[in-house]
Amino acid sequence: MNFLKLVQGVVGEENATSDRAICASYSRDQHWHFVPAKNPAFVVRPGDKEEVREVLVLANREKVPVVPYSTGINVRGLAIPVHEGSVLLDLSRMNRILEVNPEMKTATVEPGVTFGMLLEETRKHKLRPAFPDAPLTVSVLVNYYLRGIYQTSAADGHDHTLSYEMILPNGETLKTGSRSLSEMPYFRYGVGPDFTGVFSAHPGTCGVVTELTAKLYRLYDNRKVYFVGFDEVGAATKVIYNLMNDELAASIRLVDNQSWLKGICGTFDFPYEELPKFVLCVLVEGVDGIFEAKAKLVQEYLADSADSADSADSGGTGGRVLEFPAEFARTFEEESLGGAEKSCMVFGLQGRGNYHCIGLYGPLTLAAEYYALHEKTALEVGIPQDHVHFYIDPIYSFHGQLCYFELDVFYDGSEPGAGEKLRNYNAKQFQRLLDLGIYGWFRPYAGIIEPTVERIGHLAEVWKKFLRVLDPNEIMNRGKLL
Amino acid sequence: MGQEREEILSAIQHCVKCKLCSIANFHPAEEWQPLCPSGEFYGYQAFYAPGKLEIFREILEGGLTESSEGLLKSVYACTLCGACYEKCRQVTSVEMRLPELFEELRGELVRKGWSLSVHREIAEKIKETRNAYGERQKYRDGAKSTNENAEVLYFIGCTARYRVPEIADAMLEIFDKLGIKYQVLGEEWCCGSVLLRTGQVEAAKELVAHNSEVIKNSGAKTVVFTCPGCLNTFKKNYPELGVELVHSTQFLAGLGEGEGGSDGDESSGGGLEVKKLGMAVAYHDPCHLGRDLGIYEEPRAVLKEVAGEKVKEMKREREQAWCCGSGGGVKSAFDEFALWCAGERVKEARAAGAEALVSACPFCKRNLKEAAEREAEEREETEKEGEEKEGKGMKIYDVVELVSKGLEGRRK
Ligand SMILES: Cc1cc2nc3c(=O)[nH]c(=O)nc-3n(C[C@H](O)[C@H](O)[C@H](O)COP(=O)(O)OP(=O)(O)OC[C@H]3O[C@@H](n4cnc5c(N)ncnc54)[C@H](O)[C@@H]3O)c2cc1C
Ligand code: SF4
Ligand code: SF4
């Protein structure tokens, strides 16, 4: 019996297809300049984890490559097949919120649950997930499993996954954290090593995660927003340091005035070009008493910074508190603590429409150097300076002055030569950043992982062997590591 | 090809596959509300806007060389409602004009001979009978225009002529009650909308030429449409006819202009003397009227004259209204999907506290009514099984029906 008939026997005829047009609709994502279009041979839409297991076992037996796909919005070509004859496992039908537990401040979700869907439920309990600055249509489970970046609510820190359940190609189930020991999936470090961490954030996947338990965070009624302008990146870092050191703000983002700020403010229609080049967006929240104290301190820091700007006929580089229309603050609040819809989607500026970025972790101390390198490399490869954008997001609890940096280019993907310029940019920039020093990449995707594994010594070998243990037939979307 | 290949590919390259076009604005209500009927019903990526764009690319680049069931379904089971386009431009500021791209895609399929037999049959019917339903009798056989040279011409359209004549009846009654002289065309042919929307562009040319000719010769200055699909086709696909083209609700709202409407507003519907109906109603924005033509306020203003404060807004409305499910050739080809879609709208109206769901389009009315009747039947069955359900069957109207019911004349 052919593979299609076999899987149709598992998921039903209407949920598995080899139709070329249906397959073509999964062939490309926004990263197509780097990951070329490729059709899966089959698309299968299981309805529950038992169906996932049966499909995996069949694929393993027949050595059919498997590409799990939860919402498919990853913008790095991660769910685009690499091999001929792949089966794309579209998990979007599995979209149940299995539990929202207000006492434990946790939620357990299936792969098809999006941030929007989850917030709709959790807000009933005055709770929210930690949000990436990604469209709220993306999968919560995958975002956490890939270990995303949560700049909209930086105070939440970095790791939001407590435990999960993953089905391996041989049909076995792995449970991580306390999930492996009991019915209580609420603790990450159940037995021995941090398996929750070890199995996640690969350039691809080891198995199919079918449910994941994540932390939830409080939604506060008290909120206040500040916008402060700076002419240089370096000048903003002192204020960022103070705000981080005293753990004052829920969200702190430094963006340039021509990019993400427009989404944060929620409108394209404002003379942003008249603002200082960089704008620090700060959101303070908390319970009564603590909130007022935090807001007071933040105001003082910002006022200090503004004073140093005044004294600066002087060359002083302090900030300028910006007065914006009230709805700008409202959008910033909504999108930071309720899921991003506009704030991450601004690259349509002047009809350009496409977005390229190198996302990396590094210390705040190198902020100005990362930016300078971004401008320099872009210039060298012929990317216009007005296409060059920048983003800093410091992350609590700020050990190592941990920040997420985004070196962005907003471009018109249909322009001839655009892809080549970006590829040249990447080739130079990956090496330069590694030379300058970074903590790590946002995600290990195609193109970025190759020059990196060269530098990690024996760890690379161990990593590859580890993946082979879980997936000896190499059927999973191993992506680009092997 | 209407648009150049490079232009189309360029538009396709701008889609980042964020899929925000599949839901209505999340903020400030923070509710997850689907927006794309075809994606929501069928599930595969091919049925959402970003997936369809990839299929189009694959065809243009020569990767798809044969028709298939999945191709025809994903391309034609889209109501061309334009909700994806409105949402996309709002969040990205990129003008992808998705429904136009999808129409181009259909045109490309038809040129390759990849079309649905049911759509080809409609073209045959139109060729034979000049209407989309293949009907041979005439609407109100023997009914005459009140005045063959009247300045107002009512273009009835196939659906109001042959499937929901109560809308045409209501419109004529309104003219009569208001003492407005009107004419209807003895030789009104299908406007061509269904052919154009299904990619059968060539077949529509004869219809456009005929209707243009008879309207030019009619001496009319204003053409009134109760069908937004016809109106949109006249505006988009017809040559300039030198006449004013208006929707019934614009026409009625315009009667108040300069005469001081009930709230002193222009285009308010305030020129009508209407008895209030005392029924809570929700207004459904027809896609062609709202998203295509930008007409959102006039129908609401006219409805307010009839229902007063009892007009309820549904959660998805105006640019982000949920489609009724019948447009783009879907009703004829994928009736189950069309009815599901309308059923969702009926539920939404009920949740808004409405007793009646009111549209301004014969096509919407027909589909919503069928869905409401089906729902009522199902309800009866479950009630028999002892499971009480809240509320009664939803009533479905067109705005002009409610106006004609309550109309007492022109406001002095
Ligand atoms: C405009 C924009 C901005 C963004 N900004 C951010 C940001 O600020 N921070 C951030 O974190 N992310 C950001 N993202 C990326 C986004 O968060 C990712 O899309 C998301 O993390 C996961 O993508 P997805 O759900 O669509 O996963 P998919 O595309 O479905 O899958 C991604 C990868 O995970 C694998 N996978 C999918 N499902 C499973 C499963 N159940 N088990 C195992 N493996 C699986 C796939 O094979 C693939 O390798 C942004 C995206 C966009 C479009
Ligand atoms: S059409 Fe627009 S909103 Fe939809 S996926 Fe593409 S870019 Fe996103
Ligand atoms: S036009 Fe309507 S049905 Fe078609 S893809 Fe867009 S939102 Fe979906």
C-alpha cells in the first residue's frame, strides 16, 4: 500500500493529501531568499496525539522525512522541506487549550494553540502568557519549544516552558520535567539534567511535541508608558542599565524612529522622522504601592537623563521625554501585554514589505558596536542606509547584561538583487559578529548554524550524536545541522 | 492577463505568511475571531490567502502543470470576500489587492481550461437565457416601468429577479410609495459579475456591451441597484456610462440630503417617514458593498430609521465583517461551505441580541435565509429530543424590505 493510503487510514481521507496544489501552498515562507521553495510530497493533518504517533511510526518505518508544522509562521524557512518526498505534518487541528491553571499560573496547550487563543482564555483569570513580538497567530507551543524571544514582556525573563510531551519517530513518548514523574507538569527540573532544555531549540526537531505546559504571568491594572528619544544608541544604554538594574519596567525596548516604533505606536501616519533617531519605549506595571514606587523611580531616571540632555549644548547625550498622543501608549500596552499584531508588522513601509533580521543575544555593553557593525556591513554590500533598522531588548534578570539585539533590514523582496545583497550581508555579518563576541543566536537556522558549529569544538559532534540517538533514521526535520 | 506577470509575482513576494489576515483585529476586545471563511472551513494552508498566493506563484513559475481537485477547490472555494486584504493592509500597509489577485488566478486557470463544470454551466445558461439561473420567465411578467423615460432606472439583477423577488418587489413598492417615477429594463441581461468573479472574463464582454447600450439609450440619469455585486461590476468592469450608479441604501439615504434628516446628518435616511418596527436587528455588511465599494454608513443610517436604537452591531463588522459565504461563485459550487459560513453569521447575530439579520444584498439574503432555516430545523430536532435551545429562528431581511414595510411616505 502506498504511504498516502497508509496515513489516510490513520487520519481519514480528508486529512491527508498528496495534491500538488495543496502541497505547493506549504512550499515557501518569508525566508525564501535563503531557503528555496520546496513542496512536501504529502500534507497530513492529525487530530490528536495518537494519530501523530501512528503517522510517525509509519514514516519511520518507510523512512519518509517528516516536517512538523504547527502554524508555519516561523520566518526562517524552518518548516520548508529539505528532502524530496517529505511529509508535512500540519498540527493546526490540534488546537485545544488543555488546561489553564490560575492557582499554578500555568497553561497546557496543544501545538495549534496560538497566542491570541491562549490570551483570550487566560485573561479571564487576569493572567497572560509571555509574548514574542511575533504575530499573535503563531503557535505558543512551538515558540516556547524553539525558545523564542519575548521582548514585549521582558520582565518575564527568558524561559517559559515548564515541561512537555514529545513523541519520537519510534512512537515512544518522552515527558520532561515533573511531567515524567507525576500528573503535575508544573516544574521544569524533574529528574537529572534539564531535559526540557536539552530537547528544545535545535535547528529542526527531535520529535513531535504534542503538549506543553508553560508559565503564565499576572496582568496588572496599573500601567504607565513612557517614550524617551535619544540621538545615539550608546546614550540610551545608561538609562536601560538603570531601569534593568532596579527591575523597574515590564517592557523596555529601544527602537529606531523609522521601524518598529511605528507599530508600537500603532499608526504609520505620524512625523516619526522629526523624532530623535532612537526611541526608548518603557512600560511600568504592578500592584498598588509597588507600581507607584516604580513609576516614581522611572520618572526620576528619565528626568536625570533629560537633564543631561539639557546640559548638553555641551554634547550631552541624554534623553528627551516625548509627548505622544494617548493612543500610542494604549497600543504599546495592548500589544506588549496582549499579543503583537501591529508592532511586529511594520516592514511594509514605502511599499517594501519584506523583513530580514539577524537576531542575537549579547551584553548591553556591546550595543553601540553591534549597531555600528550593522550600518557598516549594510553599506559595504549596497543596502541603503534607510533600509537599516535596529532593536534592543534587555532581558531580566539581567545577569551578563543580557540583551536581545535585532539587526534589521526592511526591503522589497521582489527587487532584483535584493536576495544577493542580503546573502552577502549575512556571510560577512555572521563572521564579524562571532568575532566581536555574542552570547548566542536567536535561533539556529539555515545559514547561521554552519559558521557557528565550526566554532563550538567537540560540542558539535556530541550534539549530532545526541540527535542520532533520538532519530536514528534521520527522518525528523533535522534541518540544517546534519 | 489583466495584470502583468511580474507585477503579480512582485505582489506575491510581499506576503510574509504571518496569517494575521485570518483573524479580525484582536485588540482591544482580545477575542480570537476568524476572518477567512475558506481557511476556517477547509483548514489546509491552500485555503488561506498566503497559501493561495504560493499556488499562484507555482503556476506562474511553471511548477503546477496539471489541474487537480485540490487546486480547483482551493482557488474556487474562496468567496473573494476581501477580508484578508483589508486586514493585511491595515497591519502591513502593503496594498496586495488580494481579491484582484485571486480573480487573476482564476482567469489564469480558465485560460488553461481548468475550471469548474458548474461555473461553465452558469456561463452556458447565461448565453442561452441572459440570466445566471437559466430562467425563462420574466420577473413580474407584464409589469411595466412607471415611466419609460424616467430618470431613475432600477437594475434588478438576476438574484432579485429569480430567487429573492421580495427584494425587487420591496424596491418597487418604495418607489411607488415615495412617488418616484422609475423604469426597469425589459432587456436587462445578467451584469456579468458571476462570470468575471469566476475567471470567465471573455464570456462577460457581450453582457457588458449589451447592458451599457440599453442603459445609455434609456435616458436614465441614475441607476439604482439592490445588488451590490451588480453595482460593483458596473463600477469596476463597465465603461463610463455617464449616469450615476447608486446602491438602494445610498439612494434612500440621499433622499434626506439637504432636507435635514432626523439627526440633521447628510446621507442619513432622514428623508423617509418610517414607522419603527420594534425589532432588534443586526446589520450584515455585504462584501461587495462594504469592502469593495466602501459603503458602510448609508445602510446603517437607513436601518436606523426603521429600527431606531434597536440596531445591534455584531463583533465582526465593516472592513472586518464575516462574509455570508455565497460570493465568488461559492454558492453554486460549494453549497455546504456557503451554508456553514452563513450559519456562523446567524449565530453571531444571535449573540449580538438580534431577532433579525438584515443585509443589503440579494445574494447574502438568500444564503443567510437558507442557513437560518436549516438551523431552525436542526433546532426543532434537538428540541424534540428534549434539549431546549435559546431563542427563535433568526429572521432574514434586506434593508429595502424593512423600509417598504414601515414606509409611510417622504418626511415633510
Ligand atoms: C513578523 C514576525 C516577527 C517575529 N518576531 C518574533 C519575536 O520577536 N520573537 C520570537 O520568538 N519569534 C518571532 N517570530 C517567529 C515566531 O515566533 C515563530 O513563528 C514561532 O516561534 C514559531 O513559529 P510557528 O509557530 O509558526 O512554527 P512552525 O513554523 O510551525 O514551526 C517552526 C519549527 O518548529 C518545528 N515544529 C513545529 N511544530 C512542532 C512540534 N509540534 N513539535 C516539534 N517541532 C515542531 C517545525 O518543524 C519547524 O522547524 C516572528 C515571526 C514573524 C512573522
Ligand atoms: S496576506 Fe498579508 S496578512 Fe496575510 S499572511 Fe500575507 S502578509 Fe500576512
Ligand atoms: S477573499 Fe475571503 S475567503 Fe478568500 S482567502 Fe481572503 S478572506 Fe479567505
